[in-house]
Amino acid sequence: MPYVTVGTENGADIEIYYEDHGSGQPVVLVHGYPLDGHSWERQTRVLLPAGYRCIAYDRRGFGHSSQPTIGYDYDTFAADLNALLEHLNLTGIVLAGFSMGTGEVTRYLGRYGSGRVAKAAMFGVIPPFLLQTPDNPEGVDGQVFEGIKAAIVKDRYAYFKDFFDNFYNVDELAPERISAQAWQASFNVAAGCSPYATYACVDTWLTDFRADLPKIDVPTLVMHGTEDRILPYQSTAKRLPGLIKDLKLITVEGGPHNIGWTHPDDVNTALLEFLAS
């Protein structure tokens, strides 16, 4: 199993697990919370035969990566991503993120620039700034996130049940677009992630990306479900036009948060067209 070492905690290496398959232009896939790199399976199944090299990794605290109790902030997450790109010496890449992974895409481009990146793609986006503040009235009330943290402390498994019901809008989309088995698979992955990371990442969601967005100087695709209950469209994707120079925004009508799973035909068609353009 391939790993790249990105730091240490109390003398133990912090390692990021990744998978690297195929050949051609590299597409680096950054997963959402609380899943892992395998959550991109409905995208890699079309990217690989289309001639793209797919690199998917697990964020620290999740999947097969180390589960430290340090580094749960976007500066560190972007540094982890940079370490992977340097380790593999990748250039001309498409940097793709889902949900929390769109934060890595944005912070990486804001901090490290586009020297290695040809295009960016983001699905179910977290930028520009999720927290409601006096200068960000379109954000979400901070008490929502305090409630999430309290629910995680009380019983993180019960929290995951509620989270994934809204992640997939199961009351509207099951079983046609999300089976009980696929839902359970997501729950199982989440249950195996770091309890510390489960909690610590909530505050990370409130990162202000507004200074990073104007620095994105590559063609960027954003796709977002109109019925996203995790990262509401009005507070996130709808606000990005004008903040990213070369942006193509596509809404998925009726789409929940994880449109990559529930609406793979829409997502994959748009992604392949964007990559080929």
C-alpha cells in the first residue's frame, strides 16, 4: 500500500495513503467528509477508460491514512496535498474535490499556485465562507455547527445516521438513487475514521476562503445540487460566480450533497466534457 509521510506526532510518522491508477493526464481526487478516496468510484470508472490517470488519497484522520490528533486545518490539508503532488512529481493535473475536499482545492491553489495544475473541478462546494458573520450574512448560523459538535460528542454514530440521511436525501431519493447497501457502506467508512477528526473537522468547515478564490487562475468547473442539505447551494456555489475568474457553474436539479453518487451520469458527462475542452 503506497503512502507519503507528511509529518510526525510524538515520534510516529503521519502517513497519507493514496492509490494511483491508469495513465494519461493526472486527475487528483480529494474526498469529502467523512469518507475516503474510494468514494470516487463512480467517477474513476469512467475516467480510467477515457484515458486519465486517477490518483485518490485519504485525508489525514480518514480511510487508510494515519489518524493523528494534530493538523486538522486547511493550511495543513493543503500541505499534505502538496507533499503528495511533489512525491509523485505531478504536473498538468486536474485537481478535483468533493465537499470538504473543495477546501483543499481552493486553499492549495491560493497558497501554492497553479504551477502543477491545469484545471480544477469542485462538487458540492464549501467555499466561499460557510459561517455567517456581519460581513458574510449569506453564511450559516454558527449555532448549527455548535449543535453538530454536541451531537458528535454525545454519539458520533447516531450523528452519522442523521448526516448520511441528509447527505443522500434518502427520504426523496431512496432506493432509486441511493440503495440501503450504498448508504450502509458510507456509514461503515465513517465509523472507521478517527473520532478526533470527526469532531475537529467541524470547525475546519468554517474556514474563510474568500482571499483564496481570486488567486485561482485555471479553468474551474463547479457542480452543486439544488437540494443540498449539507452545504446549501444559496450559501456556497451560488456565490462563486465573480469570485473565480474562469468558472463554469452547473446546478444539478434536485441533487443532494453527494451528486457524484446519486447523479453520476450528470456529473461524469459534465466532468469529461470539461476535461476534454
